[in-house]
Amino acid sequence: MTLVAAAVCPHPPLLVPQVAGVDPVEVRDHASAAVARLCALAPDHIVVVGDDAADAHYAGSAVGSLAGFGVDLSFSLGASGTGPAVLPLSLTIGAWLLREAGWAGRCSARGVPAATGPAAAAAIGADLVATAEADGSRLALLIMGDGSARRTVKAPGSLDPRAAAHDASVSAALATLDVTALLALDPALAADLLAPGRASWQVLAGALRRATPGDPARSWTSLVRYDDAPFGVGYLVVGWERADGTRGDRQEKRATAQSGR
């Protein structure tokens, strides 16, 4: 067994309470629960994947900062990171989620540029699984990615009538473990809709396709914890795990479900 689980989370800085202040952020609890579940399955290695300016690999000592958002906070992927802040926002929020979950195991990260095509993104995911296969480790992926920032008139990118349908297609694909649909997401449309999660979702698709030839719905389950667009930005929180037995609390619902609105 190589790929054992994955969690998909958004990466707004408002997930961090010191940034959000008193503003209610409903998605935070769902993202925290998804990452806590990921950690509870006790993988040997968690790789955080997220939007980045360059194709980059980060060791567990890598640090990210939220100084650009008005708070003097920094987080490392591992427990003892040092040095200057190098992580992009997506991976910084991933590091914060892992810290909040109490993860103290092996961790690294992969930055994926927005211009990465579907085939190249899938190849990154397949390579992550192949590496885990080679060293015999149980891999979990934390996939950081926002949906469209054009869901409403007051959204950061203003309203685009295509945005809701785009995000709904992503939600449906994640809910049903539809690798083909994820890999069919159009990079140009995602760019128009300001949806930075597209390449990272396709990394996940490539990883699942490598780990589970055939129909993954036969051996995996998906739990959609949150699917909404507060502030006009699409946020999805989804957990994937094997249905054939992994460590952790087995009392969570094992069938595909949607919740959190």
C-alpha cells in the first residue's frame, strides 16, 4: 500500500484566526477536521501540494510566513524549521493546518505553478506515488487549492457566470473520485475564473490513477465536508481514503457524502 489517503483544503489566510480576527470562518473547522483525519490514519509521509510561482520541492525545514497579511506569524512544514520564509501562501496554510493537527511525522511539500498542464500535473502526482512505492512508505497528500474567485459580484475577481458550474464540476469529481473529470479541467478556463486549485487537483488525480489502476471508486471513499463560496470564492474540503482498511477511527461515514453548507 502506497497512497493511503488525501485531503483537499482551500488556502485563504483567513483560516488562521490571527488573520481573521473576530470574523466567523466556517470552513476552518471543516479543514481542520479533514487534516486531523489525515494525520489519524498515521501515514509515514505527508506531502503538501499547492500553487506556487515555480515548480519547487520543499523539505520539512521549509518555513512560510503570514507577515504579508498583517500578522507576524511563521510556520514550518516540520517541527523544527528554521531560516527565511520561502513557502508560498498555499503551502504556508498547509503547514499551519498540520501544526494545528499536531502532526510531528515526516513532511515535505511540492509547489506547482498555475501554468502546469494537466498531463504534467498528473505526472507529478504519479511520481510522488512512485517514490513512495520505491521506499515502501505509506503516503498521504494534503492538496491545497481554492476554487474560483469569481462566484459573486463582490468576489475578488467580480462575477463570472461560468464560475459556479466550474466549481460544481470540481466538487462532483472529487465526490465521486472521478480522475478523468479532474484531468479534463481546462487550464485556460481555470485561469480566467481565478481558480488556483486546478493544477493541484490534477496532481491528486495523477496520484490516484497511479496508485489505483481501474475504477478507484471500488476501493476508495470520498467525504465532502464543505462546499460553499463565502466571500465569493469557492472553497472545498474533501477527504479521500482507502476503503480496504487503514489505521485510524473507522466510525466516520464510509460512503460519499456532502455536508457543511
